Amino acid sequence: MDYKDYYKTLGVDRKATADEIKQAFRKLARKYHPDINKEPGAEATFKDVNEANEVLSDPEKRKAYDELGSSFAQGQNFRPPPDWDHTRDFHQSAGRRAAPEDFSDFFEELFGQQRRQQAGGRAQPGAGGQSFRMRGEDAQARIIVPLRDSFTGAERQLSLRVPEVDGAGQVIQRDKTLNVKIPRGLVAGQVIRLKGQGGPGLGGAAAGDLYLEVEFAPDPLFRAEGKELYLDLPVAPWEAALGAQVRVPTPSGPIMLKVPPNSAPGRELRAKGRGIPAKEPGDLHVVLKIVLPAADTARARELYEQMARDLAFDPRAGLGG
Amino acid sequence: MVQDHDMDILDATTLMELDELCRACGVDSAWINEMMAHGVVEPQPGMRFSAVSIIRLRKARRLEQAFSLNTSGVALALDLLDEIERLRARLHQP
């Protein structure tokens, strides 16, 4: 597994004080929190920052981490030293509790609870040996699907770590892969509920459900707002001025669209029913972007000069003065 | 590998009871009441909630925990994030 340089992740010195670490973490967390920063990669950075803080903000974990020494480089191949005490019980920090899948293998190996639970922890039966039934907890996750899946329907694999009760009655964290059917017409902001895929029930009670928040992966062409889709369509000045039939890509294949004469930049044309194929399908909103050809040949300059001469056009007529 | 789940799609028209919403978000009803008092979610008549409340409340929970916010702070952050989303949409940026 790869060594993680937690000090480097937070951008602090190995001798940083607890306050300096807290400050560095808060600043980075605000910048990269995936609910705030929608750039690709922000979530991965946030997880690294969160993990670094989980260790460095806890005196016990920080001390243990520091004992590994400073001779490792970020990403260097790493094995815990033979004398690493795996039975040490590190506190789970109370406030900022991250889901177990948010931590790296490096973290899990050094500070994780999984191996300790497997080694010792045991789900306690009800007091006094009375049988005790309790429905399993619901679990939550996010699923990020390509927009196109909503047009074709698809099946996606989702890996997540879930609590399970093993043969000996112990609760363990287990990696589980789910095949999730993405139905046609799925819209971002909807929630997929998978019955019985949450935490295990106790005493024979039903398992909890798994709730998946649906998000679309950013698409290079289309923007979705609910079931409405938006596309910026580049057009030549003469197409906008004279009108044209242009070929427009849609997630379900290209269509021909009529650009009316005298279209201004930003004009929105609507391809009805070409948005997300929900029960009542959304529309595709095509927004015209007028692209100017460069005046980089003698002929192009000549044409621009002719327009300048022949058209009585003052683009700044509305500015007054 | 598990296949062929019992699956449903929940959207704004799906209504949930409070206890169902608590379980789905992994929170207790006192916490949801607190969020309601600050307008983070609004119940429909009969104390039922649109299923998209799950997403809003889970986001509220994440923000609360990540930045040690109080409920007013959570409500403000959510409103500002909504506003940013609207403005981004107007900029025609994905």
C-alpha cells in the first residue's frame, strides 16, 4: 500500500501545533468539500484532507503516525513496522465522523477498526439472553451516472462497504458490489431505494434499505436541469442571419433543427421531447452561440470590408452619445 | 454479487412519514424538527415529506459535521449553495 504524507496533505510542518493543523484543515475542507466544490477531483482531495485531519488532530493517532518516522515519501510503498500494535484501540473522533469507505488502505491498516472488530468485537445478544429483534439500519450512498444512461437505461456496479453479521454473530464491515439498474428516464435529484440492501437486522428482523442519491456525471455537451436538457450550439453568422437547417447532437442521436432567420446570439430553440425521457419527457433547449470566422485570409477580409461598407450597422446605437 | 433488487425510484412526488425519513437519513426526529424550525425542509400537510428531503437533509448533515455549523449556519449554507447552483445554470456552465 502507499504511504500517506498527512503533513504534506494539510500543507503543515511536522512540528505544527494542534491549532495550526485545525486551521489548515478547516481552510482546505471549505475549499474542497464535495457539496461546495463541484470540480472533478475535489471529492478525492477532500477525502485525503479529511483522513489527514482524522490522524493529525488526534494526539494518540498523531503520535503513532509520527513514530513511523519521516523517512517515507508520499506514495512510497509501505508496510507497517513489525512491532506495530494492531490491538491498540484508537478513538473514533466524535464530530466529524467519516464513513469507513472514506479512508485509504493505509489508514485502515494503521488505525482501522475493521481488523479489530474481526479479531475481537462481537455483537451482544439481548440482555439476559432474551431474544431481541431490531430492523437493520438504512444506509445511504451517492451514485454518479453518465447522462446517457438515462436515455438508454443501463446497469452500473456500485462498490460500497456495509456492515454485515457473519456466521459467528459478529458485525463486520464488508465490501459489497451491487448491480444497480439505471432505469430509462432517471433524473438527477431522484433517489433509488434498494430494499433490504442496508444494514442487517438483528434477531431475524428485516434488513434496512439502501438509499442512493442520483447525480449525473458532468457531460461535455449537455447540461441537465431536472428533466430539461441544455446544449450550446455554435452557429455561423450567416446561419443565424439567414436561417439554416443544422444538425444537432442529442443523447439519443442527431436531429435536424431549423434556425430561424434573424436569430440573435443566446436565442433558445426548443426540441420538444428531446430532453430526459421521463414519463413526461423533458425538452432539449438549444442555445445559439454565434461564432465569428477569423479574418485571416485576403478573401475573408474583403468580405468583412464589404459588410462594413454596405451595411448601415451600428452595434453601439443603443449606448447613446 | 447481488442482483435483481427490490428497487424503487423516489422523487419530489413521493411522500414519506417522519420516522421513515429519519431512518433514511440516519438521524433522529429531534434533529429533523430543528432543521424544520429553520426552514431547511418543509413538511406537506399531515407531516409527510417529499422524498427529495432525503438529499437536502443528508447534505445538511454533511455540512453540519464537516464545518461544525449550528442550524442557522446549515440553513444559510444550503440557501447560498442553491443560489450558486441557480447562477451557474444561468452561466450555462455544466
